[in-house]
Amino acid sequence: MKQVALRLRDGRVEILEVPPPSPTPECVLVDVRASVLSVGTERSKIEAGKESLIGKARARPDQARAVIEKARRDGLRDTVQGVRTRLGQPTALGYSAAGVVLEVGARVRGLAPGDRVACGGGEYAVHADIVRVPGSLCVPLPADVSFEAGAFATIASVAMHGVRQADVRLGERVAVVGLGLVGQLTGQILRAAGCHVIGIDLSRSLVDKGLELRSIDAGYEREAFSRAQVPAAAAGCDAVVVTAATRSSDPINLAARLLRDRGRVVVVGDVRVDVPRGPYYDREIDLRFSRSYGPGRYDRDYEERGLDYPIGYVRWTEQRNMDAFVALLASGRVDVSGLILDRLPVDDAPAAYERLAADHVSPLGIVVQYAPTDLPITTTPGPARGRADAARTTVNVIGAGSFAQRILIPGLRKAGFTLGAVASSRGLSAKGASDRFEFSRTVSPEEALADPGAGLIAIATRHASHAGLVEGALRADKAVFVEKPPCLSRVELAALRSARADSGRRLDVGFNRRHAPLARALREHVRYGEEPIELIYRVNAGRLAPTHWLNDPDDGGGRLLGEGCHFVDFACWLIGDNPATVACVPGSRQAGFAESFNIGLGFPNGSIATITYAVGGADGLGKEYVEAHSGGRSACLDDYRRLTTYDGLRRHTRREREQDKGHFRQFAALTSDLEASPAGEFDPLDSMAATLEAYDSMRGTGQALARPVLRTPAGVV
């Protein structure tokens, strides 16, 4: 299918051929018939893409600081590689569309295949033939409302929420500052609500357009207010809705001059907010902000999981705002036809974006049109069996995010694997990886699993999808490499053990630290005879944003299951056995999950391991530190860059020029045998079993569990 995408490196817009997105239980697949290119919003993305690296850094100083911190912690080489990967990745454009439902997820209610819908959301309702949109961001579209009109619903919900924040009443006077697309829609909604609307803009043509479309009752150029005197017809407003986009705080200053005593200002557009205390204090002006489409925006529980807010407590959510606007369209009280600057087929979208760079282009809507799709939708893959020698070292990669493009794909290619197909849930990132690394083709995840031409499936998707993909690959008679964690529950773990035993194929988990050269040297030094080992592993992980996907139980599983498994595996591998007892004490919590924790492991031979996962450390401190002792010998491993070993009074230090956490060596080891796991290596599924024990302990009392950890039966690898 076709999708419009932006290259962040140079601001270039392209039409890419990508696989259709994969269905999920919370989403619907929509055959798009029209989407709206919002000139004001999307022009800013193009302009940002065309900036130099210095310009990009100035525009986003928060991201620039994050890059500097990463360089300090992970080294300049890895940081530069990460930045290049991010800038080279195609980015989806668009957020407001309409079409016909192709498929409905099991958890979506009120929609069926064949329904006409308006749909929205950045990264969801993009400019593409087929989109995957959460059910909470779709509303039915009546038969008498065209697709191109319905495609305005999401953009209009931004205007709708601004009007609701203004808390207007019938007959009130409201000024709209900024008469671009959102401003014109705001005016029409206000007039439909019975308000007298005054429009103000720098451009005379936009003022005239507002009068022509009856978006406003009276209109003025900004110059009319340059003098101290405000025209009588524009004075004494009950509310001002600012929909302009400017780096100046002029709209905030102007609003105070337009308002009556105790009036209301609502900021919808991206404007600078330097509030003059005098007029705002004297008139006790109420300053409010309007956040995007309405309540539910940026809430993953609402948008992605479909957990609606009770209508008795939250009357107008983003979905209800969209639905209310569609009702206004159906009744004829608003009309978007005059707001359409142009209509064009999707193939001409890049040319339309080029036009956005021209200053003379009016910031109204451009409708992108699509023909009905004839692409088949794959839902359930059939397992394809066969171990052709030619396919043995061909790898299909599922997941094409930052880690896959920085570490996984280059490492597999360097290790000697032939890159076959690449897949991702939405298809766009797979296309970016395909162009960069010259995969043979892009496919859906289901097609990647069923491909008889691949001997290895490499999985680097979000954590919650790992177990299902691994089991599907094993039962399709493929060897598997999966990034950690391999699963998030005991039920999934049991299914993986069963699938591996039935297939006899190799299953490798991305516990790469056991392959790091300094880690291997540490183990060789401290594993001395039958003496028990005492291990301390400290991780200076740093905090994540509360909304980060790793904190989401449905995606990431939390930091213990998602990241702590790395260090549990290291301890089990170093000592060479399953722990007999496991205890975990949680620290600070975020999003319902422990950010920090302390794990204690006790082993049958008397060995002990303590894992401290911290989030409050200094940025300048290395991320990982390991200390191990046994039989009069000690070793200290500092961030996989320096290993210091002690034997009595003798000390030896070994330094690496670059940090090496073992990624490439793990991939190289895969080339030796895809039929079975290497003998003598600690089973990674046993490490995950111990991590699940730690998770159970953390959720309980934090006391040591006196039962043995579930492990691989003897003779099963």
C-alpha cells in the first residue's frame, strides 16, 4: 500500500510502498478514502525537517540535551549512530482521515466491517491507503456526510475542545485570533452555538475568507488594533480563543484589550505566552489552555486500550468531540467545503507539501484522495515448514525500531546472515529499514513468520508481543532470536518451553551481556573450583517518563520484567545454576510499577547475588557496575569498558577501547548451529523463570521464596 512519509534528515516527503498495518484487538483497520493535510500543523513539520542539525537542536533543546547525556554515558560512536538512525527513519504524516472499516479488533465495540467512519490521531490516521486506528478514535460517519467532510473531524475536534474550554453561552461575543484552518472551524462552531464571532488575522485574505464562509460575523486585520483605541464592535468580548501560531506573545496582549472584565482567554494555537500582569490582574482575566482534541488525549488507557471516561464525569472526550462535529456536518450547521484549498490524489502529496513552503499559500485544508483498496488483509498465518539449506542463514526481522536498526540488523549482517524480509506492525519503519539495509522485501509480521525462505526469525518488537511471535516462529519450524524479555508471564513461558521442545529449533534470547568479552574474562577469573560466588550488580538506569511504553503493563511489563531480566540472567549464567531462593524489594513506583528494586538470589551451592536497579543516580556515573568474589579472588567490571581482577595482593586491569556488551558475539554464535542451543550454556528461559519469581516476590511481601525456581527439565534445552 502507499503511505506519505517525511525524512527527518532533510525534510523530504515521499510516497512509500509499505505493508498494510497488522490488526490488534483494540484497533480497527480502515480503508482510507480521504485525509486532510492540515497546512498550518504539517508545514511546521516540514520546516523542522529542512533545518540543519544545529537548527534542529535549537528548535528542540530538550532532545539536544538528551543526545549530550547519551554521548556522555554510551560514547560518541553509539550516540552518532543512534542520531543517524533516527534522522534516516521515515516519519508518518497526517492525523485526520475518513474511510471504510475493513476489520474490527475483538475489544472494539460499536463498529463493524463496512462501516463508514471518521478517524483521527497522530501516528494512526495518517496519509495512507490503510490505517490502524484505536476504536476510541473512530466515530461513525452518516451516509449523507462525504468522506472528505468527515476527514476534517479530528482537526475540528481541536477547535471543538477550544470552544468548550471557553465555556461560552448563547449570545456571547467571542473573538477568534488567527483564522487559519482551526480558527475558521472554531468560528463556525461558535456561530452554531449561538455566539457573535469576531475574527482577527494578519492576513486580509483570511479575514475575507472567514466572512465569505460565514465563519465569523465581523472581521479585522491585526493592524486595526495597532492604535490604542479598540474598534467598538470588537471591544467587550466575553472570551477570546487564540488559534494563531507565532513565536510572539502579541495575541496574548491583544486578548486583554478585547476582553470585558473577568473575561476568558483560551490558548489553542502554538503561541508564546508572556502574560502582562497589569491588564490580566486589573480585569481578573481567566487564562486557560486547550490540549489538543480533548479529554483522553495522551492517555494510553483511553486512546489505545479503549477505557472510556464515564460520561457523568467527563462529558466531552476527544471521541465525543469528533462525534459532535460530525453531527454538525450532518445538520448543515457547519460547512467545510469552502475550507478546502485543493484536492489531489495520494501520488501527488509530495508536490502538495512542496507548496506548503511557499509563503503565499493560504493555511487552509488540502484533501488527499484515495481509491478503494484491493489489498488482501492477512489475519492468521499458516505455519510453513521446511529447512532448505539455502535458507538456513537467511533471517527475517520483525520489528524495525531504533534498537533493531542500530544493533540487531547490522550485527546479524556482519555475522554472515542474509537479510530476507523485514516487518513491523505499521509497516513504515520496516520500509525505512528495508531502504537502509537492502532487505529483499517488506512484509507483514504474519508473512515473515510463514516465509519458507527464512531459517531464522529475529524479533525486536515491544515486549508484550514477544512470546506470541516466538511461539509462532518455532511452530513454523524456524530458529529464533528474540530481544529480551522472551515473555511476560508463566503461561507464556510454559508455551515457549513446549514450542521449543516440539520444534527442536534453537531459541536465543537477547541476554547479550553473557557474551561480552570482559564478562567472560570475569567469569573465568572468579569461578574457582567449587567455591561459592558472591556477586553485586548495580545498574544506574535513570528515570523514564511516566507515559513511557516500558511502564505500560500491556506493552512493556515494567522495568523488572522488561530490563531486570538482563541482570538476573547474568547472575545465573555466572554462577551456572538456577537460584534456590528469590527475593525482591521494590523501591520508588511510577505508573503502578516499581522504578527501582533490589533482587536477592540464593543458589544451592551457597552462592549469592544482589542486583540493585537504581533510577536516582547521577548522569555522570557509569550505567553498570559488577563486583564478584570467590575463593580469595575478586573482579570489578565497570560499564563493560574496564575489568580489574584481584588474586590475593596481585591486581590486573584490562581496558577496552569501546564499550562491548556482547551483541555481535551473540549474533556470530548463532551462525554455528540453528538446530539447537549450544551445550553447556545456561538456559535463558530459566533466567526468565527466576525473573518471574522476583516479580512475584516484589508484588508480595518481599520475603525470600522457599520454593525452587521452575527450570528446564533434564535433557531439554
